[in-house]
Amino acid sequence: MRITSVLKLVLIAIFTAFLFLGVISVFAIVGDSCPEPPCEEPPPPCVPGPEVCSSSPPYRCNDFAVYKCANNFCGKAGGAMEQGLKWYDCVDWECSDGCNSTNGTDIVGGPHGPDQIGPYGMVPDYRICPAAYNDWGTSPPTPECSGSCYPAPELKPLNDALLLPKNVFDGLKLKLPINFSWEDNVAKEVAKAPNFCTVGSYEFNIVDPPLSKIATDTQIQRTKDPVYNLECLLKSDTDYQWRVRACLDAGGTDCGDWPDSQDFSTSLAPELISPYDPDWEGTTSTKNVALPITLDWCDVEEAQTYRLNLYVVSGGEKICHPWLLKTKGGETICEPWLLEKTTRERYQEDEILYSDFSDQKMDFFTRSTEYQWQLKTCKDKYGLSCADYGQLWSFTTASTTLPFTSQLYPADDPTGKNPVGLPLVLQWSDKPGINSYYYEVTPVKGGATITGKNTASQSLPLDYPQLALNAAYKWKVNSCWDYEAKKCETAFSQEWQFTTTGRPPQLLYPASEADKIPIPLTLNWEDVPGASSYVFKIQGDDLILEKVLNESEFPMAFPEFNIRQEKNYSWQVKTCAWQGARGACGSYSGLQSFKTFRMSPPIEPNPTDKGKLSTDDKTIAWKAVTGAKAYQYQIKYLSLSGKETDPACLALVDKFETPDTVNINSAFIELKCLGDYQWQARGCLDENCEEVGVWSSWSFSLMEPGDIIKGAGLIPCGQPYNNLKTPWNEREPCQFKHLFLLFKVIIDFLLLRAIPIILVLLTIITGLIFYTSLGQMMTMAKVISLWRAALIGLAIIFFAWTIVNLFLKLVGYNIGIFGNWYQLPM
């Protein structure tokens, strides 16, 4: 290739020379033309012949240097490079046509070699000759840094005092999480000349079970890291070996030698996850952790339950979280919270522990507060068989504005229309993150304001005499996030108003100066809102009474109370906030008077005055009298009726019977003598008729219902009237002979009423049998059998009369065969 270029340059030079000579010749001919004698004639042109070429034998030419890797070993392991020479085959040539000739050199073979091979340069200890230079090339190889050449890092002990975050031990075992660290000896060594190499990462390794993690620093964890870099990768209560090696690249793929591994063991305590503590000691807390808080940790396989310890840090002092305070044996202790075993998800077959403690309602954690927490693993469900606690972590919640507390009870009542009772419990809502409250209760018309704090609940009990009776108050509440009501929001809740009970009630009945008030009466008054009891007082005419009541009414009657007819009384009531009064009472209402009635005589008698009472009606009645608990009545026989034939009735004329007392406005009477009667009735305030009203007086005539046509009954005796259609007297007292009359009445009923109905029904049944038989052969036989039985029965019934008479005649009774068997003359 180099010979061809030289040949081109020679030809260009020859062409340029000929061109120059031609130009000079032209100018010479023009300048040398002579008029006389004439110029010489030019020689004839050269005529080219066949081109003839010749060449030399091939020879070695154009030697050049080449390089490659002798091996790809690290420099410290004998890595080397080498160099040599390569060449080409060349020939020289020349060609001529008799007029012109050309020559040159051509490469006809190669490159060949290399030969003269020898070492080239050196490979630094932590570099290698790259594989890209494993073949001969004209460029010298550039050794590259190789992580495989790096020496092993020096591991630091896990109890290194300078380690941050520092590992926490439980005896010889480590509490998770664990920090691993090593010296930067590799980085310092490989950076020296002539290596000038760097460490891009480290491969952290747990030998068994195998675990690898890439780190970019000389320790697995830094205090600036937001989370633990080996989160939940190491198990509690397990033995491990660890090691680390330096790598050239950031991905940890080109790495050097492993050092001897270090042994370590983890404790049974769970590994905490979040909120993350950067120093693992609780001294430097994570700031501004958003609410709500979820405590998270890694599950421990052996755990059945966990015990959670919570602390509130106030003024640099660690205080037991109030939710964990318990009283045992008269002492207050901080009892760790027991987290029981439960299912995480419904679809999981096996129950596993929750690995977190969620406070979505913000019951445990609130704003702007520093907390510390730690966990221990328990192997029983009661949290009794537990290991030591793990690391103590700390975090501080964010300064989030808490929701406003709203009042619940009593309702806002600016007008005081609905007074509240005492004791009164002010109530307000429980909002997330609020742990205490500051309250103010102020009298509307002046007075001392009631202030204080409440850390136990969302309520404030108040009672008399803290609150005056029949007084208006305003109240409001402020939300606080600490447990002492010292760290509170700047704004209070709305200001509500209430009025305490105790105002004098309005007296409703009897009205003032009312007259003719019936007895018994129920005095009633306004049901004052919030009142728990009342003191009722009444006096007048040998009556003085004061009584504590729970209802807004008081019934009075005679003789329970000495309240009598046509007497004047006065009464008043006061409201009390407590049951049974007990001193928490307001002022009496104004005195109010009334006068009782005189009980009026009964009216609307039955029978009516001068009316008639049938012997079959044994009841007298009258309209109920207001206030009457009982009644008295008496009857006087005035004269006999013309139909009365009983001589004993004559002795009863003009005699009042002794008054009878009844509890209702009617009476059952037994009058046997027909004639005229006078009767009276009056009401009584009491059941014994000690306080009575005025007699009424009426008259009536007792008579038989002779003109009243009534059907004969089955009973032929002891009736209040005589049925004229029968041959016997139904008013007669029942005797043995009436038993036969009873049989006669029953037979008459069957013959004259029941049998015709039976025959009609039998005819209907016969028709139904024919209709539903559908032409069956046995139908007519069944019908004939049915009617035969019916006719036999009827014949027996009709002949029974004669048969009975015949039987009685045979046994000696004086009766004809066709006589009346129900009459037994001997």
C-alpha cells in the first residue's frame, strides 16, 4: 500500500515536468521565428510500440509494531503485556512502450508475523490487561482496574464504640437491627499509584442462609439513612456469619477477596421498623412523623404475643404512657400492652401475628409529642413467658392542628327554656389526638368562673352548690394534646349556654280561687325541666301536709288524707334538683287556694222515677257521681199489687231496708212482692261511706211481665215470670216433678223443631250422594239403607210417648196409655 502511494507521486512529478517543457517550447518557437532565412523543420513524433513490463522478486517490507495481553491476570498475580513486529511482501516493477516508461512498488502479501515478540510495559497490582487486547493490535493495551484484584476489607467488631448507629446487645446476643462496618483499607490501597483505582461498592454477605446486600459505604447503615437497609432480612434468635468484599462497580458484580467471616447471634426481641430511629438508642428521635402513627416491626416466628412498652418524653424525662398505667395491690405500675395473636387477613389459613400496632383513631399518639417504644417477644398467649425487650426507639410527631372539640350535652339554650337538672355532667366530643381538656364555666349574671382540666374523659360533673339553682351559665372547652392540659390549641370551642333547674313551678290545678273542686282530686303543676323532686305543701281545715314528690302531681282522696267537702285549702310547690329534696331546692311558688265541692245526689235512675220494674229484671242503677268511691242505696215497700197473693208481703209494707253499700253505681236486688216501691241512693267519698253525699229519691212498680209474650224455655221452673202458653207456672220453685217437665220440653223440642231440620238435611245429603255417585250400582242400596235407619229412628221417637205411658201404667201410676206421662198422679 505504501509503494503504490510512492508510485503515484513519481508519475505526477513526471507529468508536471513534461507540461512545463511544453509551455517553454511554445514560447520559444514564437520568439525565435525569423523571417529569413526560414526556420528548421521539427523532428517527426515518436510512435509508441507494445508496452513491456518487468518486476523484481518479492521481499519483506513495511514492518510495524503490534501489541496484546500476555494474560488477563491481576498485576499482583503476574499480569503482563507483550509486543512484536508484523510485515508485508513487496515487489518493484517497470513498464515501457518505447516512448514512455513507468515503474513502482506493490504489496503482494501479508501482513505476516508477528516475530521478535517480547514484554511490553507492566500491569499495576489491582489492574488487568483487558480481554479486548487478547489479540494482536497496533494500539498498546491500557490496563484497567479490576475489582477481582482487590484485597479483602478488614471487618470491624460489632461492638465497635465508634459505630453509628451503635449496636445494642442483650448479653452476648445482638438486638435487631444490627449495623455492620469495615475499614476503608481497600479504597486506600487501590488508590495508590500506579493503580489509581476506586471502590464503587461493597458486597455484604450472610453466609448461611445466603444473603447479599450492596453497600456504597464502609458500613451497612448510617444515621442519615431513613430506613434500615436490611429490614426484616435477619431473623430473631438466630446464629449467623457475615463478611464483606470490595467491588469496583456500583452494582457489586466485580468484586475482590472475602475476608474471614465474623460470627454473631440475634436475640429473641423483634426488629423494629418504623417510625425509624436513626441512632437506635432513643436519644435522637425522628422528627415530624405524620399522624396517625403505626408502629411496625418484623414478625418473630416463635412469638405467640408481644408486649409493647410506650413512654411519653416530657422535659427530658421518660414517663409511662397513661394508657399503660394500672393499679395492682394499691400501687400504680406501668404494665406493657399485650398484643394478642390474631389473623392478619381472612384468606390466610394460618393465624399469624400482626406485625404492626395501628393507632388510626389517635388514641395513643397525638401531635407535637416525643414518644419512646420497645417490644419483647412472648411465647405464650398470656404474655407471661417473654424475652427481654428489644431496642428502645424514639420519634416525635408532627405539629398538626387537632380537630376542634364540640359540645354534646346539655344543648345550647341561650333563652333558658329548658333548664338542666343537677348533678349535671357536661359532655363534649372525643376527637382523635386529644388527650386532655381545659374548660371554663362562667355565670351569665356574674360570679366566679369554674375552670380546670380534665384528663380522664370528655365530661365534667357539676352539682349544687358549685352551680347555683335557677341560674344561667356559659361554658367552653379547649383541646389539649398532652395529659396535663398544658399544651392546648389556641382556640376554644364554641361557647354554649345552659340554665340550672330550680325555678318555682306554675301551679296548674286547681286554679287559684277555684270552687267546687271534686274529691278525690289530683293537684298538678308544671313539670319543670331538670327537676328531680318537688316539695308539695297544703294546709286548711284540720289539714297540714308537706311531702317530697318525684312527680309533678299529687292525688288526694278521703280518707287517705283529711280533705273534706266544702272546705277551703291553700297549697304551693318548690322545685328540687336532687331526689328526695335534701336541701337542693329553689323557692316556693306563690300560695294558691281552692274550695272543695259537696257531692251531688245520683241522677238518671234505672228504673226511671215512677217507672216499672219487671220481676225478671233484678238490677237497679244510676249515673256515676263524680268523686264517689262507693254508694249506698235503700228500698222501701209502699203497697201491694192486686196480683200479689203471697200473704207474707203484707208485713213488709212501709219498711225501709237497711242501706246497702256497693262499689259501683248499680245493685242486684231480690224483690218477691209485686207492688209499689220507693228507693234512694247516694255517693260516698270513701269505701266505708264515712263521708257521704246527698240522698236521691225515686219510686217504681214491681210487676210481672204478663203481657210480654216470650217463647217457652227449656227450664220449666224458678223463672221470674209465668209463661201463659204453658199449663204449668214457671214462677214456682223447682221441685222433683219439674224433672219430668224438663224431659217433656226436650222431647217437644226434638219432635217439633230438631227432627224437621234433620229430615231436610237428610234429603239434601241424598241428592248429593246421587249427584256424586256417577251412576254407580251401589248408590241406590246406600240411599235405601240410610232412609231405612232414619225412619226406624223416627218411629222410635214417635212411639216413645206411648211406650213411656204404658210403662208407667204397668208400674202402678194412675195414667192412661195416651195420657201425659210428665204428670205423675198416683
